[in-house]
Amino acid sequence: MVRLEPRAEISPAMRWLTPVFAVILTVAAGAILFAAMGYDPVRSLRAFFIAPVSSAYGLAELGVKATPLILIAVGLAVGFRAGVWNIGAEGQLTLGALAGGYVGLLFWGQEGWYILPSMMVAGILGGMAWAAIPAFLKAKFDVNEILVSLMLTYVGLLLLSALIYGPLKSPEGFGFPESRMFSPAAQLPNILAGTRLHLGAVITGVIVLVVWLLMSRTLFGFQVTVIGQAPAAARFAGFSRSRMIWTSLLMGGGLAGLAGLFEVAGPIGQIVPVISPGYGFTAIIVAFLGRLHPLGCVLAGLLVALSYLGGENAQITVGMPQAVTGVFQGMLLFFLLASDVLVRYRLRLGNPAVAGGR
Amino acid sequence: MATPRLTLTGIRKAYPGVLANDDVDLTVHEGEIHALLGENGAGKSTLVKIIYGVLAPDAGEIRWNGRPVTIASPNAARQLGIGMVFQHFSLFEALSVLENVALGMDGEKNWKALARRITEVSHAYGLPLDPEREVHELSVGERQRIEIVRCLLQNPELLIMDEPTSVLTPQEVDRLFLTLRQLAAEGVSILYISHKLHEIKALCDAATIMRGGKVVAHCDPAVETARSMATLMVGSNFAPAEKPAKRLKRAPRFQVNGLDLKTTDAFGTSLQDVTFEVRAGEVFGIAGVAGNGQSELLAALSGERRVEAEAIIIDGNRAGRLGPRDRRALGLAYIPEERNGHAAIPDLTLSENGLLSAFDRRALATNGIIRYARATSFAAEVIERFSVKATGAEARASSLSGGNLQKFVVGREILQAPNVLIAAQPTWGVDAGAAAAIHQALLDLAAHGVAVLVVSQDLDELLALTDRLAVINGGRLSRPLVTAEATLEEIGLLMGGLHDLPDAVPAVETESVAAHG
């Protein structure tokens, strides 16, 4: 019989090494998987991990994909540290894209420096509004925020469909379910000529630094840690749990909304029926892979973005199915959680009644 | 006399630092209701866990119906015929009575037959239960019946009841006693764990009294008085400690007026009309067995739960509606009973743990920005002033021994220069050296005019520290006694809830308190 036994001491170095182990194991398992499917593992891994970033354009694309992942993950990580489980970033992203994109359409055909900032504010507010629903229900009635935020994601996606097939549909769009293209003043400027890398990446970098300072230097960051680790000690200190529920959900929702706005005002340039390939869900993996630390989220975001690019490239060059991206992301999370368990517990063989002693 | 059903001889069980059971003997006869009596921490639970196979003794012999046995697990205990009803139930609220009982049985899956047996057994013993009802609809008393019936279905020869009446209404208690007497008349032995003296006098044929892990007496509750059992339970080896001769008796600094508070815990105790005051320079004690409303009282006093504004007055300010931060601003400091996770966070460093309660009063954070240098020097100051053994301010709280972490917590609160200090079980699980240092620190604080409130189950501690003390029982607070004039019997009887029984002593003359004032 195999049992798990808690370790007395948990090595802090191992806590940071587990993401590395998870990556190595994912690559190894991926190679085996490719071989089993009849692909050349070396060629496939090259196509997956190296080819996509072997050009300047590829690196810029990595930034394009990593931007929303990092932005969302940094916000979610704050809530996860405080024990507030916002699983609905995808819906908050959608609402941010809708609200911010709607403001962009209001200024259609106009120019002005104020257009993009007002779109960003609207995007943040849209995401916050969607996150405010689980926050209110959790703080007021202790309704499980996991369920509410998750289910609201589907409501948000249906709302997007309803609007894009209805009032937001472009009058010149030949009936396609798409909005008008935003005017140049309502689109994020590119920061690298010849690529799609946009201003949102820079803003995301600034936000990461701000959140890092917030978490490490302020009483707010300390409250997040205390509430997450020891709720009773937080009550003792006088830190309010319901205020933390509100703050962390609004923060996560606002940043997800901003990420949604960056997508529509950046690479996409209009509101379309599918805004994100699941960035809001994948960001949960990014947040945990990054150990809920803002800088960790940056590294993890880049890695996971590579899995998106690699999946696309493997489809094109090796002819693998599209599902390979999801499989890789799933394996990454699985190996991370498994390594975490083994850092906290050790495996023991034998019958507990005999070996367990007393 | 026939062979005893259960005989324990020389049972010994040690935990690191504590001898929980020391040479314990216990004999339970067939059809006997045997009381196991003692304060919290006397070793009752350990002994019962040994009998029920949860723990193995380090030494000693267990004989079951005259035969030496080793009870390796609760399953083995049940097979011998030992059943146990725990104080806290393990029931699934969303399932029915029948489903809950079936989950506890090994292999029995004939639902119809089981439902019939539940109905039969429950009616035969005056514990009516409908097998189809869902547990969440049932009262606490009815839930306890499920646990009892679950045991009875296995035809036990010995039934262990752990503080069964602590969650019951008086009517339910009467009902339970009828059932237990009926079982005893049929030959079932019952080991009845309690610290409620009147229950034991009313119910039990024999009693074993434990204190500090040892058996101090085997007696007959019918012959003993509640007073004599209280003395045995509490111990008589105390002499009032030398306290500063004349403490200043000044105006009250901390007042609690008619405090009512409904508990939020299924096994909690609601507070009813708790009133007392602590004066400047006074150490006031609240004694009582755990679970009589102490947690609720401490939550209300510290601000972790809000109450009526007038119910709590700190230095003349109405504070009942304020949270812990605002009360701290008024000069209240609080030392919770639980060090790990309440007073301190094990995974954080000592400087972060210093920050936890001192960030306002010691300005360790200004405008929301943490001043780490100040936090570190504050922690270093606590370590130095209170001789905390730690590798430094950056040591994790979990790396400290219990006594040293407690010294750190006490020091952290004292160095915030409070006007009122509330300490819950300040020396619980702490070595003697640290306990003495903590006691001295509390007395020094009072000598400087601070109002000190100590809530403790440790009577020796309260007798050594306090000027006055009151006893909390069932969520009500007794009148305060002057510690120097109080006798152990009085305190023990108040702790057992004997306010109104005929052999209870009248409460001490409280007028003498006013004379001091």
C-alpha cells in the first residue's frame, strides 16, 4: 500500500524549484506522447518550443500572447493569496472587452488622445462590474465565489454573442457578426515595427511592478498574506475579510477587463465573437506556476504563451492536432501540483496499521 | 464479586513534555455507571482514547472481562463490545438518520432491516428516532440519539459517554439519564465522563477522580458531597501567592455591562448578561471549565465580534461596536489563547508577527507603507526585553518553542503600552520558566496602573495572580470573589455549576470588595 506522509520541514528552495521540475517533466512526457503518436519527438519538440521564438517576430508574438496571461494572472494571484478563488477571469475579460470596445465604437471616426485612456477605464470598470457580483454575494451571503464567478463567465460569453449578433454588428460588415474596426485613435500603437507587439505590453510591465511593490511593501500586501494564511490571526489584527473579498475580486476583475480591452484594441482591432482563446482560465495556471508572485507570473506567462505559439506551430509544421496546446497546459499544471504534493509529503510504502506505529 | 467488566492497571502515557496518564487504575463493573471526573487537562481524554483503541498506552494492563487484551484500534474496541459517544458528533447533515447509521456499520447493507432495528432500539430505550429524517432537521439532542443508537445496535457491554450533557437542554438531560439507567439495569457498563458534579451525584454508582494525569481518588458519589468531590478535582495544594501588599484601587478602566452574545458555533455557549469591571492596577480573573462561553466572551472583549456600544467601555469610551484596530487605539491589548494561527502566524518571521498587532501603536506602518526597519527593531526589542530564545527578528515563529513564542506574544502586547490587557490562558502549554516570566510581566504591568484581565482554566494561576476573580459557567458570570478570601470549594462548586444546589456555599461577601475600593 502506498501512503502520503507529511514532511516535518518543507524546503523553501524546493518550493521555487517545483515549477522547474514541472517544466522538465512536461517536456519529457511530451516527447513520449509525440513518439507514441508516431511523430519524431525531437522534431516535434523543436517545432513546439524552439522554432516559434527563433525570430524577432516570434519573440514579439510571444509578448502579444503573454501580455493578457500575465496581466490577468497578477490580479488573480492577489486574490488566491488571500484565499479568494476568482475562477471567472474569462468572463471579466469579456465584459472588459465589451465595455472598453463599446467606448471605442462611440468614438468611431474621431481622433483625440483621450480615446484610448477612456477605453482602458471602461475596460477596467467592465471587468470590475462582472467581478462585483461574486464579491457582493460572497461578502454578504457567503455564497461560493468559485461557482458564481465561473458561471458568470458563460453568461458573459453569451452576452458578447447577443450584442455582436445584434446592436454591435457592423452596418458595413455584410452580416458578419463583427463590430466596425476601431479608428486608429482607438487602437493601441505598436511598439515594435513590423510586429503586433503593442503598448499594452508596456502597461502590463508597469502594473506588474506596482503590484509587486503593493504586495511586498504595503500593509495591504501584508493583510493579503495574513488573511490567506491565518484567518483567525487576521481577525485578531483587525483586518476585514469582507473588504479583502471586495478588493481582491475587483482587482482581479479590473485587470482581466483591461486585458480584454488590450485584446480588442490591440491585435484584434474590433469586437469579434471570440475574443480570447481561454486566457482567463489559462491565467489560473500561470498564477500558480508563478507561485502567486508577480515576477513569477511574468516567467510563467511567457512559458505558457510559448505553449500557445508552439501548439500553433506544431499544427502547421508537423501536422499535430490543435488539442496539443491544451494537453501541454494540462500536463504542466498536473506536474506542478504533483511536485507540490511531493514537496509537502513523502511517499511511504507499507501498511499504515503496521508501519504507522503510534 | 463477579469479574469486573474492565480493569485498567498502571496505565501510563507520556507525550513530549507531559505525562498525560501516570499509573492510572480503573475498574468498571457490569451494569455500573462509573464517573470519570476531572478538570480539563487532567488526563481523562487520554485514558478514554486508550480504552477505545485510539491511543496505545506506554505501560500498563487492560483486562476485559478478566482477560488481558490489547486494543489496537476503535474497530477492535467495537468488536470487544466497547462503544463510544463522542462529545462532537460525526454526522453528515445532508444524509438521513438511516444513511448515517449505515455508514458507521461494517458491511450491514440491508436497509429495510436496519431501519426496522433503528426504530426498535430507539423506542426500546426511549430515544425515538425516525430513520428517514435528514440530520440537518434534527436538534442537537436528537443528533446525539443517532450516535447512541449507532452504538447500541452493536450490543455493547461498555458504553463510553464523553461529556454527553454539555450540548443538551435540562429536559434532554433527564431523558438521557433514564436511558442510561435502563441500559445499566440490563447489565451494560457505562463510563461517564464529566466535570458536572450534580450530574454525577444524580447518576453514577462510582467515581474515579483524576488530576494532573493521576488518579487522586476512587469514591462513591452517593456518600461524597459535591463539595468534597470539587476539592478532590481541583486539588488543595495551593497557598495564596505573595502579591504586592496594597495595590492602588482606582477607577475602573475596563467595564463590561450586561453583555449578551449569541454563539455562532454549534457547540458554543451564548453569553447572558455578563457584567464586571477591572480597575486600574488590578488583576481580575475569570475561571471556568472550557466551553462555558470563554471563546465567545474573548471574541466580544477583543472586538473580533461586535456587540452593543455600551456593553464594553474602555477608559470611559464606549467600545462595543469597534473592531480590534479601533479598540487597540483606545489602549486595549489582547493575548489570545491559541498561539499558532491566532496570536501569531507560524510561517511568518518574528518581525512580521510583531507587525501583526503593533503596526498602529508602534507606527510600524505609516500611510499604508510598512517600515521594515522599524518592524525588525521592534521585534528585536521584544526578544531582548522578554528574553525570548530565538535566532533573531527574522526567525520564523514556527522555529520557536511554545514558551518562547508565548513570551514573544506577551511582550509584543506589553511593549505597546496598553491601558487594558486581556490575556487568555497566558501560560497554556508553556514551560515553568516561561510561565513564571509571563506571570511576573503581568503583575508588573498591573503595578503600573494597567487593568489586567486573565481568563484561564488554571486555578492555581488565577489564585497566584488575581486580586478578584469570577467564574463563568454556561455563559453566565458569577459575582466576583475576593481572591484572598475565596476558598477552593467555593470556586470548584461555581465551576461545576452548583449556584443553586442545597449543598452549595453561598457566594462570598462581595461587599468586602467595595470596602477595599
